[in-house]
Amino acid sequence: MSTPYPGGAHGGGVPGGPPGVSPTDVSAAAAPHAGMGRQTEDGHPDVEGVSVGELIGEVSRDLSTLMRQELALAKAELTVEAKKAGAGAGMLGGAGYAGHLTVLFLSLALWAGLASAMPAGWAALIVAAVWAVVAAVLFVVGRGRLKSVNPKPERTVETLQRVPDAVTPRS
């Protein structure tokens, strides 16, 4: 049985498999099953002499392996997207903290400026303006990263769409 995943070995070390899938997860699917090693002249498995029960068992094993591989792929894709979402959320947290400091320094500057016309108030105002710029930059970057998060496991959807073709008999 060939794997539905394109490409070579991934992070899990399984040729053609998704990251995080161990070689034992797909070793049963990689080896031919009893009576299924022979092929006809046109390249199809020679099933002569193989019972219906064995063929159904073969299909069951193949579908079970396929589902395990699909779940592993979905898990790997969702982990990547969750990390991207975490980074964007961290940026928004930084923007919130910077916004808090902006309010703090603006309040101190306003207080100092109103209390007396001393240059110390202007210094506090400059510091607050710097924090406002930092908050704006962190917000824009964080929002952009959150917009790039794709919660749909694209490769899993693509390979699942190929499953009906794989189990449909060909003439």
C-alpha cells in the first residue's frame, strides 16, 4: 500500500508520512499481507486463492492505517497553527501591557504638567509618547500574525478527499 502523503521522510522519520508518526505506526501497512505479494500481468494484486475474509481484513487494516495517518497529520497541522496563534496572542498581550504603561505615563505627565509648569512633566509626556508608539507597533504586528492563522488542516482535507478514489474499484 502506498501512503497518501507526498514527499519523503518528515519529522517522524516515516518516508511519505506526516511529522510525528513513528515507523511502527505504518510498518504494518508498508509490508504486504498474506497472499497479497503476487501481482497480475497488469500490475494489480493477484487475489486468486485468497478468501473474501482475508480481502476484507486487508481492506480493514488499510483503512485503519489510513485513519491513524490522517489523525497524526491533522494533529501535526493543528499544532503548527496553535503555535502561530500563541505568538499572535503574545503580541496582543504585549500591546495591552504597553497600552497600560501609556495610560500610566500620560496620567503622570498630565498630573505633573497641571501641578506645576516644570520641565519634568514634559519629560514624562515624551516617555508616554514613546510607549504609545510601541503599543501601536505591537498591536499591528500581533493582529497580522493572528490573521495568518489557518485553523483548517489543509493537507488532511486534501488527502481525505482522495480516500473515496482509493477505495473505489477500477476496471
